[in-house]
Amino acid sequence: MANFLSKRSLIKPFLAIEMLTKANEKKLKDKNIINMDVGEPGIKIPDYLKKYIQSLIEKENIGYTESIGIPLLREKISQHYKTWYGTNITSSNVALTPGASGAFILSLLAIFDVGDNVAIMTPFYPAYVNTLKSFGLNIIFIKGKVEHGFQPTLKELKKIKNRVDGIIIASPANPTGSIIEKSEMILIAKWCKENNIKIISDEIYHGIEYEKKSDTIFSHNNNSIVINSFSKYFNMTGWRLGWIIASKEVIDVIEKLSMSLFLCPPNLSQLIALKVLDDNSILENNILIYKKNRDLLLNEFSSVGLTNFSPADGAFYIYLDVSKITNDSKSLAFELLDKIGVSCTPGYDFDYDNGGKYIRFSYAGEFNNIKEAAKRITNWLR
């Protein structure tokens, strides 16, 4: 059977999903399990939005839409970029996609050929590696340094010996939560443009920031491709709606690809997104909860001597160095789940070499759950 399968399909599974699965299995017998494994907002959607969704189902014809999304929603997203970043784009620079995952697939197909070299930082979001491999692209891993939040710097990029056709960046990043400094982003954007190196920037966690705000790469390099989604800041995980910002030339190619690969993004999700974009006040309250969760965890981890982590500038993750306890983060993660009912993600998901020294904790849940999880973890470690 092994000979029947393609080589491109031989990729690693998600440990985060494995942990989620094991946690859900335990919940069948023990409801007292706290999930800090997957990056999913645990805050419930407001009642007004539930009623709106119900009215859509009752009144609207939920059929196919344009392959890159409803024109009105594309226009609203272009306005969103003017409001948030002061970046002047039009709806012709926007494509709606089936989640950020669909956006990533379409972007890779649009600008890379089989055998191209693509650089990514370590630690990385595992779907980057798995998707790049399945598309026949060569991956150049750049070892991140904790003092730079595991983010790229122009100095590190210039050290790459192989020819680089493109790079993938993420800010705020998963699993670290760190943000690329604006001055560094401008240097990278300019260098890539001058050297014809393509950039895909994962900006899915924009809006979930604390002490400083993220900037979009598209403001500094209009040849870059931006990937974003309604999942994280807009609290719409499971509705599978993402978007791409790119030049009109790239969007035209993505439109043709989308017609064949996905037909169109989910219609109902697009209609909901139109409503969600109207009012950020409730969403901003969610950010206050995430910050409260983050600050609590950092204090609790520090109290037991775990103080080595990249700056948790945004997103809702802490990528914690647990090498004082173990060099096998997978065993530690299973032990935390079995002994105290807290599910987290081993660093092996994000770093094949040094992942045994790290665990990612997602603090996207409700405050009382995070508080209880922190209490269980620190008491157990003590």
C-alpha cells in the first residue's frame, strides 16, 4: 500500500490536533479538562449575532457566490485596510478564500513552481511545512533566536547560502506570539523587492496585540501577498473564511485557481462577515480578556522559575522553554493531560530539532478556565 501513496503526502500529523483528540476522549469520562492546545477563541459569539445568523438561514438563498467572494465584502475589507493601516487598496486587491488555509494554498500555487526554494523561520506553524512539502517546494529553515522573538531579521536572511525564491513570515506569529519590529519589517520588505524574493505574510493574528500594534507588509512591498482570516480576531473559527491581499495581477490568477479548486468561499460565512465588520467594540473586549489571560500565565510561570520565552506581543500563545523540567515536551504534555487535566501542545509540532524543550500554551479561553489551568500547572510543578 505504501507504494500506492504519493511521496508528497508523507507529511507529519498535527500534534496540537492529536492533543485535542486525546483531551476530547478524556472529556467523555471527565468533564474537568481544560484545553490550551489549539489556537481557537474560547469566547462565545454574542446573542445579536446568533439571531442575525438565524435570520440569514431563514431569509437568504445560500447559493454559490463569485469565486473570490461577494463584491461588497471585498470592498469592506479594502476599507478595513485604509482604516487600520492607512493602506490604499481597492477590492481588486482582495480575494476571499475558504479559510486562511485555502488562502495559503492559492498563494503558493499562484507564485511558486515545483522545486522553488522557500525560507521559513523556526519555530514555525506546522501547516506551512506540510503544505510546502506536499506542493514539491524546497524548504530552507532559518533558526530563530529568542532575543529576536524567533522572528526574521535582514541580517539572518542575508546569511542564507542557497538561492531563495520566497519567504514566509508571520507577525504576530504562531507559536511564539511575537511581532516583527516595524523598522525590521521595512528593511526585509525593501530587500525582498530589490532581490525579487517573493513574500507571503501570514497576518491572521492582526488585531490581537497588546503593547504594540502590527503593521501589514503590503504597506511596504506591494509585490507581497498577505494572508488573513476571520477566525482569530473576528472570532469566526469553523466558518472557514479567509482572504488574500495582493496585486491585481496575482488576484486575477488566484481567481482562476479558486474557480477550479474551491469554486467559491462559503456563502453564509461571507454574509456573517459583512455584519461582523460593522462593529469592533465587542471584539476589542475579547482582546482585553486575552491580555488578562496572558498576564496571569506569565506571572504564574515566573513564580515557578519558567521565565524563558519569546515576547508574547500578540496572538494568544506562550511558547515556553521547559528545559529546566524536561527535554521531552511530548511526554510532559501527556503527563499534564493525564495528571491534572490540562491539554497543551508539545514544541515538536513547531521545531523538529529543539521542540523537545518547548511547550505552546494557548490562552484563548475564558479567564476562569485559564486561571484554573495556571493553578493546576504551577501546583503540580511545585
